[in-house]
Amino acid sequence: MDTKLTLRLDKEIIERIKIYASKQQKSLSALTEELYKSFLMKSTGSSESEIRSPIAKKYKGIINSTDFDEDAQKLSYLRDKHLS
């Protein structure tokens, strides 16, 4: 359930965040809610804070960690990226 919240912020900050929200094609309310969700996830140590993309969330857990060498994959990606 959505509830109204009143915040008092510096006028310059409000103007700048409105511009940012517009560029992100989001409402100021949606942007503020995302900010607080992110803050809460980080402060509680939630593993979801590491996964922000809906696509990444969808595929989380597909790869068995014993079958996947993260460091080797990063190295391979960086070699391909910079040597191509």
C-alpha cells in the first residue's frame, strides 16, 4: 500500500534530482523508493543488494557455484574486451 510522505530538502537538490529522474524516465517518488530500498538492502546485508537488474534477478542461482570460476570468467572477458 502506498502512503504519502513529505520530505524537506534543499531547493537546489530537488531541482537537480528532478532533472535526473526525468532523464531516467522515472517519477521522483519511484526514484526515492528505489534509493530507500537500496539503502535498506545494504544496511541489512541482503544479497539482493548485489543484484539490481530484473534480468539478473531472474537468472540468479542458475549456475552452480562449483561449476563456475568467477575469476577465470572475468579474466577471459577482459582479455577478449581489450585484445579484440
